[in-house]
Amino acid sequence: MKDALILNARVVNDGRITEEDLWLRNGRIEQIGSNLSAKPAEIIIDAAGKVLMPGMIDDQVHFREPGATHKGDLCTESRAAVAGGITSFMDMPNTNPLTVTLEALEHKYVLAAQKSLANYAFYLGATNENIDVIRSLDPRQACGIKVFMGASTGNMLVDSEEALEAIFRDAPILVATHCEDTPIIQANEQSFREQFGEDVPMEAHPQIRSEEACFRSSSFAVDLARRHGTRLHVLHLTTAREMKLFQKGPLDNKRITAEACVHHLYFDESDYAHKQAFIKCNPAIKSRRDRDAIRQALLDGRIDVIATDHAPHTLDEKLNRYFSAPAGLPLVQYALPMVLEMYHDRLLSLELIAEKTSHAPARLFDIPERGYIREGYWADLVLLDLERSERVEREDVRYKCGWSPVEGRIFRSIIESTFVNGHLAYHQGKLDESQLGQRLKFNR
């Protein structure tokens, strides 16, 4: 482990921006202050003019391992994440085999320990039949229980009301939900098939995965959580209508919280004409009015966390017609630059971005000593240059799938450096893989 000095940085942390030096030792932030340049360090970075934030904690990714490693894996996708300033991720259970047993859950931790450059945790998946497994889970063993209340990638739909009641009543930790109503979606699909056959236009996706399908499911989840006192986290919200389900203000006293994903904050339905299946995801990117309502909900506290829902598919898979093209976008490498576009447009402050991408996920999931820039905390940090622009080119994409939905876009910020547990894992376009990430711990 090399000690490091970061000098003259604009530090964004805990609602403030200050100019500070940081001394990193043994993986942690040893000291924060001024005039620390005399401290011994093997790595010295002059961060004058640049912004230092806590690394992003991404509470929703699909890194595809095990079972679909032709799309992505823990090695490739974690490296793309680190290049994008994401220092910790939480991976979803719709793999093959499904992560619906404690043995499958621990197997993923073994895999990640061998190859992940970022810190990692995994969800235990819920099914209609595995309530006894959920009840037996050690709260420190997983980041949460994932419930697919709408069919998505993988066969994990939980549609038994009896099973849902038991999960919401008995889950020992946070329940995270994908909320879409499958019968509504199926009826919409049939209607569009009758009109277009198999050549349904991609622009129909937000009408098939409709506002009503989202609201019916998310309102049902919120009702279940209120009746059972469940710690509920509703993932990737996409509609203005759903915002009324959630309470304004900081998350600390809430039992029900909400997440928005970068692509739902960045794209809107006008982008389907050009991007086609490259922005097909579940739930769907919807109208500009919906997008703007989600942005506003970040400001008033109805949305607590920003994540990615990173979900890669191969280029060949994405080039299929509507019903054959799978849903999901690779996002981790450019997620922070996408969010920072809203800073450049004067919609979000840097302090709020740090709250939604780092501080809030750490508190929400009870992750100790991460998510903030504090003495004694793990040195999970991202250094940003807000004065340099970058055009996204396919040859720069680090995902195994080899493409990005933001190709050709110009971002007004770049990721300069990423520290993971004090290790300079990414710096000026180059990765250092000599030290891998750690299993996240939960203070429960």
C-alpha cells in the first residue's frame, strides 16, 4: 500500500466545499487539513483547480457473473466502474444460477474477491418460494433483498401476493423493488402486436412499459411497506406520477426511500428516434416531463439516491427488433459525467450530487466508514476535472460489451483519478490492478 498526498483540492463533502490537503495512509484518510505537503508519501497529486468527492456508491448494477459473462463480468465491469469514479457497487441477483440461496450469494463474494477492482456487495433475490432463505439471512451478509415485482432480465418475477406479504413482513434487512405491473405490460404488448406485428417501433417502449404499469406496482409496494413497517427502497423510478408516493426531505428518518438512475435523469423519449434499442431499458425512459419531475424530486428529497442499473448486452443482441432486443444499458463508466452535466446546467449542486451518489447510499445501507471524506474513513475518492471536456468514443469504452449509449456525446467533466481503499486504481486514463477491492461491511 502506497501512502498518498492530495494537495490543494476543492473537497466536496457533507454539504460544504473547502480547499484541503489529504494524507492517505494504509488505505484510509489519515489527515485532512492545510499545508500537509511535508507528509511522507510515495504518490503526490497536485489537485489545484480540481474537485475531490467521495467515490460513488452504486446501489444497483448487473455485472452478469455468473452465467452471462459474454455480456460482462466482475472483472471488466468493476474496472469500467472505477474508471468512472465508482468505488463500490451492489450487484443484482438475476444471474445464472439465480442468487436466491445463501450458497449462491456467498459464491458471488468468492468470485468478486478474486477479480473486482471496486468494493462489492450482493443482493439476495426473492422468489415466490424462498421465504425461508430470506428469514435465515444474516443482515450483514447482503446489501438487501431484491424483489422483482415486474418481469425483467431473468426469471425472478414475484407475483404471488402471499409471497409478497411474507417477504415484506419478515425480511430482516432492506427490501429493494423493481416495480412494474406485468399484466398491464402484457396487455400493452398485445395491443402493439395487433397494430404492428413483430415490427413494433422502439418509440413504443414507454407506452408498453407505461406510466400506469409503473404506478400500479410501485404504489402497491409502498402500501405493503406501510402495512408491515418494511424498510423499502424503490429502485429506478421513471414517472412524475410516482413522485407523490414519497416523502420530501432527508432519508434518515424514512422507512420508504427512492432511487433514480442516471439514464432516466439524462435521456427522454425523444432520444429513441436516434438511439433505438441502445436506450431500451426496464422500466422505460419516458417523457421529458417525467424526466424533469425526477430531477425536481432530487432537489426536494423525494429521490434519495442516484444509481446506474448498469446492465450490459452485446451489440448483436441490441441490434434486434423490438421484442428480441434485450432491455438494459451499460452505464458505470460515464455515470458521474452524466450527472455532472446537470451541475454544468445549474440544475444540481456538487454538494447535492455528493449526497445522492455517496453520502446517502452509505447511510441507507448502513455502510460504516465509507461515503464521506473524513479522517479515519476508507479513502474511496474521485478526483474530477470540471474544466475539461471529453467526447465519448467507442474505442474508449471499457465494458466487455464494447459500446455505450452515450457514444458521440461530449461531457464537460472528466474523471481524473479514483482511489479505492487508498489505492490509486485509476489515474489519467490508466488502471492499476495491483490491489483489488474489498467486501463491503454493513453495520447492522
